[in-house]
Amino acid sequence: MNVDGKHYRTIWLSETDERVVQIIDQRPLPHQFIIEDLTNVSEVARAIKDMHIRGAGLVGATAGYGMFIAALHAPQNSPIAFNAQLGEDAKILMATRPTAVNLEWAVKRQLAAMAEVDGFAKKIQVAKTTAQAIADEDAEFCRRIGEHGVSLIEQISQRKSGETVNILTHCNAGWLAFVDYGTATAPVYAAHDKGIPVHVWVDETRPRNQGARLTAWELGQHGVPHTVIADNVGGHLMQHGQVDLVITGTDRTLYTGDVANKIGTYLKALAAKDNDVPFYVGLPSSTFDWEKRDGIKEIPIEQRDATEVKYIAGAHEGDTKTVLLTPEDSPAVNYAFDVTPARLVTALITERGICEASEAGIMGLYPEKRS
């Protein structure tokens, strides 16, 4: 992804000190572009929990780099003390965002990789290479999602005789939610780059407005035509034939096809089903949960602080201001995710191809997971 013509990933090691992880702090976007340094596990955990970074793939990549930082700072007076500290730091990181399965996957991958080698220096080196591998894989898998998903947009473009293809997305499953390219946006970028006329309806995505702040900024940086809409407009647009397909991301998808994503995704899927609009979900294999079967009953749904619902932040005269929206004494609840049942999902777009949102469809692409 390019920002003002310069390519950036969302996370990387500092060029001047490889003990420092650098991220794009997403909180002040789109009004300020700030690069933040992470130097210890507490800073990494805070960056994940307080959403300096967010999005399934980027949460996993950040956790991977967090375990590299953990290895750097673990005591080297004995293997027992070193491993004990790694275990404690792993628990801290995994407790930050319970819904995104990539986080736990990345931490466990790091622990397993370090367990394969002896010696503190080797463990630290393995942690570094594993963190980089997680990030590189995330970017490559998202690129492939774009390659597979662009065919869906091409088919609609052909049916419309080259007229603009209108795509609706929810929250931000773009470059900022991953290491590069994104999932829901990867097919959009690929289509735009191929010269296919596309236009994106961008849900604002209350309460943190990731669509209005982040997706719109991303699309603008890439030159993709888009329009920001209030969350409840999508159904109206579908009723009037102004949406050709919906593409969202996901923070956890079960091998049975149930999809957990940002709150409000389920309602978009219902509207799409009622209006015969195809509803696609883009995800890398790291976002699959290979253990749980029933999304509504088994996926943990994060509840965030109610202040995110009651207050809103925006730019005012060159500064960021936070204002109260509700009566001060009115209580609020802040469920961060909901679950879209597999029956409402047209198909999943993965790095290995497109499949039905079903156990048979998913296992067809990932036969090694059948056990």
C-alpha cells in the first residue's frame, strides 16, 4: 500500500534498531499519519488492546513480533527462567483481544518455533525470523486473496457490459487490518489496478468508525472511487439495485463456515440474502478456527468500553476533539463483533481459492485439516 506515493507495510522492524518494532498508529488516522515504536511487551499489548493496531491479520503479526520482543527481554540466566517469562508474556498478549483467532495462533507458533532450538541466541534469532515469516505470509496470502477474488468482480463487470461494479464493505478489512493488501479490499485493489471500473460503498462502522476513518482513507490513497455511508443505509441500497456484491473480512471463521466479524456484519448479510446480493468473506487460513463448530455458541465476543459508544472523536481546527453523543448518565453496551451463520455467506475467498462456507467446502481447500 502506498501513502503519499511511498510504500508502507503496517508493521516492520526499525531500520536503525532491529530490537524496535514500528507500527502505523491507526488511532489518529485519517487526520494524522504517525509511526509508533514498540520496545517491550507491555507496549505491544497496549497497542493491540487499545487498537493502535487492529484487524485479524495485523493483530496476529503484531503478536508475532511481540513474542520476538519477549525473547529479547527474557532473562538469560537459565532456560527455566527464560521459558517461564516467555509463557507469562504469551498469556499477556493472548488476553488482549479474545475474538481474533490470529493472535493466539501467532503466539503459539512462536512458542513452538523457539522450543525447537537450544540456546538463548538461537531462540531469539528464531523468534525474529518467525515474526518476519508471519508478516510475509500475511501479505502474500492477502495478495493471493486479491488474485482469486478479482474474478468475482470481473464476472459482474462483464454481465454489466463494463459499467461500474458497486461493492459494499463493512468495517476495515484492508491494508491497515493486515500487513499489506488486506482481505476484503484485495480484490477491489486488484480490479481497480486492472482497469475495471469499481465503486465502494463504505459503511462508517460505528462505534469506532473504522470504515469512515480507515477504509475511506485507504481507498482514497489508492485512487479507488468510494462513498461513505451510515451503517443503516446498506439495506436501502440493496433494495434499489445499487449493490452488486458485499465483501467483508473476518476476525474468526469456523471450519463449519460461521463468520465472526465487526458488529453489524450479520445485519448486512441478512439484507444481502433478502435482496439476492452475493455476500463474500475474505480471509487467510490463519483466521480459521479448526476446533469450534458453532459460531453463535462458541466464539467469544469481545465487549469493549461503553465510552466508545457514548463519545466520538474527529478533527476540529487542526486538532482531534472528543465529544459526548449521549445523555451523560445513559448506560451503553459495546459488543465488538457478531456472528454471521454460514447459511448467509455466499462463499469464502482464501489464499488457496474460493469455496463454499461449509465444512465440506473449507476442507476441500484445506484437506490436511480433516483430522
